[in-house]
Amino acid sequence: MEALRVQLLAEKGEISVPSQYVQPPENRPQRENSNANVRALPVIDLSSRTNLLDELKKACKEWGAFQVINHGVPTGLLDDMRRVGRTFFEGRTMEEKLRYSCDSASPASEGYGSRMLVASNDSVLDWRDYFDHHTLPLSRRNPSHWPDSPAGYRKVVAEYSDHMKALAQELLGLISEGLGLPCQCIENVVGEFYQNITISYYPPCPQPELTLGLQSHSDMGAITLLIQDDVGGLEVFNNGEWVTVNPMSNAICVILADQTEIITNGEYRSAQHRAVTNAGRSRLSVATFHDPAKTRQISPAFQPPRYRPVIYGDYVSSWYTKGPEGKRNLDAVLI
């Protein structure tokens, strides 16, 4: 049974959210503290080579996430990616959108959906809809599976995919060098990128204090590159508190994922993050995931190892079956 699209729920105009979207009290966003939180995610200028490796190393060790500017991706392409994504969600009828529905029985299947985890999982549902594109390797990229309007949608996604791959490679090289490893070290362990681009759409929520757009988790793969619109809602967990990632239209948010934490033997941390909702405005973000092949074995590059070697496909299966719940899947492979 396919879950109801959250956008349809929002458009009904109900004053309360259905029970399956209500987070347990300990997971709900703490709105009253939001103004007190003045800490900010590091912003790193990739065009400035002065202290670049040191800044990256500090951000990777202390946060597992940072924003980059002057990253070489055309700002017009960032704008185009947000534009075509929003037009799909807001400019097409539900009947048209449902033609692209993903397989609700199969986690991470390509297409338009709402439920991230397998149907048997009883976790609270996220207040979001999404469209997931399989973009790399090229053998997985089939633009006929993507929307054909607005005009240029498929071209924008393909071009965006290629730019994100290049940036991910550059960043993993710099991140490796920051640890004194050869530039290609992390990328060589990860192998050929399996890249997915997920456009997430968060409709206005009548009770944002009870819900999450995306529950707390760390990403499974190697590195995630994310852009958001001017609404904001991304939060990163750091030093016991949730820190808002301020929207910067030309910045790209870099989120280290679990396999990079394993490869760096815990020197760098994957970032626990979530998305909060709001009552007034819809929000859009675009996350580009760079993961190993399912058959790839990932193990630490340093001795003695603090993590057991993992076959990536087994790790993914666990994540989707048990649910993310912060970083518990990564904790399970600690020695």
C-alpha cells in the first residue's frame, strides 16, 4: 500500500497532523531554544588555498559537515536544479506526478515517493515527499525515468550529476590529504561512485512542533552534497545540540557519511542531521549521495582498526530494515 503523499495531506488544510507523523517527545524539535543557538556550521572557501587543509580537517573532526563556497559549480546550475525540482512538485498535477511513483515495497527505488523505510518498519513517518534519481554509474542513468517537464529537467539533472561527482572527488581528495593519506585514498576504497540525487519537498506543516521533515540520521555512504532553498530547515547535531544550517544560495553543504568515518578510522565523523518543518512555507532541498557499490568491502585505512570491515550492501540493508535512529548502524560495527 503506497503511503499518502504528504503534499496532499498539507493541501487538505487540516489543523492537526495524522498520528503516524507525530514524533515521540524526545525527538521533537525544541523550538524555544532556537534563538539561543548562535553556533554556525563552518564555511570554507575552496578558492583560498591558505590553510584550506587545516580548515577542512578541523571541520571534519569537529562537525562532519561544513558549507563550501567558490566550489566551481555554476551558481546558475544550482538555481536551475532548485527551480526544476520545485516546478515538478508545485507545477504538476498529482496524477502526473504519480506516473513517476517509486516502488513502495523496495527501499531506495527510483522515482516519486514519501516513505523512506520499508513498509514493515513502524517508525514515525517523515513530513516530506521526494524524487530520487539514479544518476551514476552511467549504466544506472536512464533519463526516461525522470520527469519530462519543465523543459530541460532531464538535462539539468544530468549536468548537475556530473558537477557533483567532480566536486565529491575533489573534496575526498582534500579530506584524504588532511589526514596525511594519498589524495586518492578514500576514493580508491569507495570505488566507483553510485550516485543518487534526491529532491526533497517539505510542505507546510500545521504542527511543526510535533513533526520532522526528515528524522535524525547519518548518511550511509561516503559523502553527500546538499543545497537548500532560502527557507531553511536543515540541522546538524553537534556537541549535544541541534545547530541550524543557515541557507546560503551559492553554497553547497558537505555532509560526511558513515563509510568515510569507517575509512578514516573515526578520525573524521559522519554528521548526524535532520530536517525540521514549518507552518508557513514549503521547503526544497537537493541531496546528492556518493556511495560505494553494494558489493564493496569498506575497512579502515589506519591501524589498529576501530571498525569491523563491512560489505556496503549489508550495511544498507540494516539501515533500511532497522531504521536510522541517529548513528546506531555505525555504532554496531565499532570494535
